[in-house]
Amino acid sequence: MQQAIAILDSGVGGLTVAKEMMRQLPRESMIYFGDTARTPYGPRDLQEVRSFTHQIVDHLMTYNPKMIVIACNTATAAALDEITDKLDIPVIGVIHPGARAAISKASNGSIGVIGTQGTIDSGAYTHALEQISPFVNVVSRACPSFVPLVEQGHFDSRATYEIVKNELQPLRELPLDCLILGCTHYPFLADTIQRVMGPSVNLISSAEETAREVSTILYEKGQLEISDDIPQHTFLYTGASELFEKISKKWLAEYLTRTQSTWQNVSL
Ligand code: DGL
């Protein structure tokens, strides 16, 4: 039995990271946890998000994973340090990978960050970016209406375009070089966000860099899966099933064909 990599988010957002992990690490089995009953995390107090994250991690640990990926920026801002201290397996979040990806792409140093209220208020991105480079100019904005749109599967309707345009209006007037999608739900809206921001703004998601970090850590620990066994993915969710299953099956379709995948409703 393969030891899986555990991934968690408030809902479907972490699937954007899971997809990239499946692309870069096709032999690995994954356990995904979407806390769809309590999404969104963004408007909640960080203390509450921290306690939710502990609960989910405790549940995931019963599956004996080899690593935990907190594929939620809000939970990363709230709980990464505590979870890392508490476990003796590797734990990573998505904020530092997102910051690194942006620095590697930014040419004029003007970086926009959009995220949930909790992530933006925590200042975690500004801190992570400034830790890497003293030359960046960071402009942040919370976009509270985006996560509910994604959880409902409204990725590219006319109404979604109008909401996205409205929310990003203040950023459209700035000479931004790149825009960090500082919430793992936002890559579902990437086409709409790109249309609103225009082709000159480089959209940055943390997924690629996070998957690369997972790969590096497992390689260094000698824990990369090398067998040709069929990967087994388990998708756990706490809320109603239809939308979560539908969105995950569609979003990950190309990576689920040669796997054994199961969906399961759980309560914590
Ligand atoms: N996808 C999560 C994030 O990256 C959580 C969004 C939410 O639940 O508000 O922050």
C-alpha cells in the first residue's frame, strides 16, 4: 500500500494544486480534504481557521500520509507554523511557493496580490515577498466574492466577468507586472481574471512551485514513489456532494483516468 500525500483546503480550491501535483508526480497517491461544509475560510477569524486546520490535519493523519500540503492560503497564513511544529512529517503551505514564483517572473518589481480577506489582512504575502527581495513594490487586495463563485462552479459566465471586473477595478489602473492569485480557488477564474487585467499582466499561481517543492522534499527524503502501482486517490469532503464531485472530476479528468479514485463524505 502506497503512502499518500495529503492535501487540504476549505473546498475545491486546493484541487488547483492537486492537479499540478498529479501532473508533476503521476505515480503518487493523494488524499484530498475539502472542508466544503465550512467554506469560505476567508471571512473567518484566523484563530477559527487555525482550529479548523488542526482538526483536518488530525483527521488526515489517521491515513498515515508521508507529507501534508496546506493548499489553502488562508489556512497557511493561520496555521502553517503550528502544524509544522506539531508533526514529524514534512508540511508545506502555498504562500512561500507563490511568492517565489512571482519574484522569478516579475521584471519591474511591481507585484499585485489578490486573496481572501484573512490572507490579505495577515500580510503574509507582503512579508514573504519582502523577505526574498527588498526591491518589490506590493499592492494587495482582498476579493471576497471570488470563492463563493468558484464553489458554485460559476467560472466564466457573464455575471462572473462583471463581478471580477468590479472587484479588480482598482488594480487595473496600476502598472502591475504580475498578479499573484493568492487564493487557491482563483486559478479556476484565471481566464476571466486575465481578460479583465489584460494580456500584459502575468498571472501567478502557487501550484507549479508548490508541486516542485513537494517533489524536491520527497526526493531528498528518498520517499518519491517509484512503483508502477496504480495511484489511489481519496477525495474527502464535509458538505454536500454533487458540486464537489462534479467540479473535481471535471477539473482533474485527464489525471484520473489511470488511477483508482474514490469520493467520501466525512464529518469532523
Ligand atoms: N482556497 C483558500 C485560500 O487559498 C480558501 C478560500 C476560502 O475558503 O475563503 O485561501
